[in-house]
Amino acid sequence: MDGLSSNERAVRNALYWPHDGTRKNSAEAFAAMATRRPVQEVVKALLDKYNEENVPLGDPSYELKDIVSYEPCFDGRGQPYRSYSHLNMTVKTKRADGSTCDELIFAEVTCTIDEHEQYALTCFCTVEPDDNGPCNVCGDEMKHPVKADYKHGLARSPIRCCSYGDADDLYDKLVTVRDEAWLKAEEARVRHMLKEVDEAIKKDRMKYVVPARRQMLMLLGKLE
């Protein structure tokens, strides 16, 4: 979004999905959601970032081959993150001497939301088939490391984490396909809201700018 004003960036963050740039609640976004493989895409992107940061330091590079196990985890409200996922995946490892091998990896991907969704690789290590580190969320098929720092999750409760109404509202807000008139009206609403916020900020600043300017003019002798 280089070259866009701060207001235009805010509009895009509110109305468009950050991962592919499609408009939320549009037919295009729904079609992309139905055909894409988001877990693989996110993991590949994070591995690329990991390689960029660590290979120059002499660490091996990793290429995703397959995701063996995947478990999304939600610890509820009040956490510094929105959610996280545990994964077992096979990778092709290339070492600094040029040798390669296949390895089984445990990875933890954490999702946070500031202005938009952000994903980070918060744990990444090799595991053996008999590793059995603690976790309150994943099943026995997920291999967790015995000595590594990762989230163990909260013990599961028979109480639902959200109501059907909450789920319906979230689906309606993010997924339901809307017609062109609704999309234009929603863009107008967002732009109006941002304009009101911008005007409120400017008005608040004027409370301090105007007296300061008046004081400066008085010092210069231009005001009685």
C-alpha cells in the first residue's frame, strides 16, 4: 500500500482481506476462500521469512513438503493473542554444507490482531516419532517437543466457547456475500466514520495549537 494516504490504508484494512487483497463479503473473496489452502500458504510464508532471517547466520534452510497434523487453538478472551495453531509437518532441510534430509517438525503459529491480522512462528523445532510433550488441546496424533517453549493450551471445557448466535454474527460479518449496493454503502459508512475520527483528532489538536499560536503572536508584538 505504498503511496496511499493513512486514510486510504485504513479503508483498505477495514474492507479488504490482508492475505489476498479481495474485498470482504464479495463473491470474489468467497470463491477464493473456497479454493485456497490458507494453512499451507501461511506456513510457507513464515518459513520463507524464517529462512531469510536465519540462513545468513549459518542455520539450515527449510522447504515445506507436507502438513501431517494441524490443530487450531483458542484460549479465549483476555490473551495477548487471538489464536494459535500447532502443526506437525515434514520439511526438506538443507544445511550449510549442501547436504539435505527430511525432518519432522513441530511448529506453533500465533495470530495477533493490531491494525490487521499478523502471524508469527513462535515455536519451530524437530521432533521424534516418540516425543510426547504436554498439550491440553491437541490429540495424541500431534507430536509435541519435550524440551521447547510453546503454549500448552487451556484444559478443554464442555461449555461452548461461543453461542450459535455469535458464530452466525461472525459469519454474517465476514463471509456472507453481499451485492454491489451493500458493498458501496459499507465503503461509504467506513469512509464517513474515518472522516469523523480525523475531524475529532484535528479539533482536539486545535485546543492546543490555537492558544500556542496566539501566545507566539503576542511575543512577537503582533497582538495586544
